[in-house]
Amino acid sequence: MNTLIRTIAAMLTLLAALNVYAAADIEVNTPAVNAIKASMQQRHGQLANYYASGAVGLTMDGMVALRDPGAVPLAARQSVNALVAAENQDREALYAEIANANAHPEWQAEIRNTFAQRWIQRAQRGWWVMSNNGWVQK
Amino acid sequence: MKKIWMALPLIVLSACVTINIYFPAAAAEKAADKIIEEVWQTQHADKPADKPEVKETK
């Protein structure tokens, strides 16, 4: 009986250690994540104008969407579509990659939700973001 | 009977491990903020304008 108690105590200690480790951090410093980040950073130079003009907005699922095609000159419309598609591809990959880097692929949805909230929260004044009531301007 | 005593801690342990692997929401938020800052290169009014350096030792 004594041995049992000691075994359980030891295991609980181990568990506590594991628990702290699991809660400690989210790993985002991997080559894949950094590559995606760099690609998004570069694209942002072009996308920023479209966020500001309201042509492109931030959605509630951590993506971007063409909100107002009318705000884009006809000649640029195709390139905006391509920008949005490429950005969303990168974002999808980013969420998946972070989940994988932390050995929890099943976290992808939660990571996406976290990002969705933070993108919207941190969006600059004048940008359009999707809410439960539709598009709103920050 | 002895077998039960040996197996019990293992069962308890595996149950706890399953429960304890939860999503670290606060850490994820921090990580997201950091990435967003770098992608957007933002200096927010409500945040001190810290330069996005590459200092990811932690």
C-alpha cells in the first residue's frame, strides 16, 4: 500500500512537470513558419493599400476577402484577386504549420480562431473587418 | 488483486495526460500577436513601439 501511494505521488509529480511543459509556450520559430511569415510580410506592402481603401477586409475565420470590388480599378482587379488568394493560402499554411510545429495538428482550428481575433483586434483604423453583423469599419 | 494495484496508477496517469494536453490559449495569443506585428510591421498606439527584432530565444 505504501508503495502504491509513493508510485502515485511520483506519477503526479511527473504529471505536474508535464503539465507545466505543455502550457509553457507555442513554438513559432521554425523555418517553415518563418518562410510563410516573410512571404506575407512582403505581400502586405501591396495589400495594405487595399485594406485602407476598403477593397479588402479581414474575415472572422482568419482570412482576407475582397469586400468591395468597386474600390479597385478595373485594371487592378485581377491582381487583387491573386493577392487575396495568395494571402489566404499563406494564412492557411501558417495555421497548419504552427499546429504541426507544436505536434498538435488538431490545434489548427483553435490557432486559426486565435489569429482571426488578433488580426481583427489589431487592424488599423479605417480598415474593414467582418463581424457578426457584417462588415464594419474600424 | 495485486495486478489491480499495479494497473490503477497507469490508468489514472493516462487519464490525466489526456485531460492535460489542452490548448495553451494565452501562449497562442502571444505568438499570434508577435507574428502579426512582424507581418504588418505595426506600431500600435496602445502598445509601445517595439521594433520587430528577431529575438526568438524563448
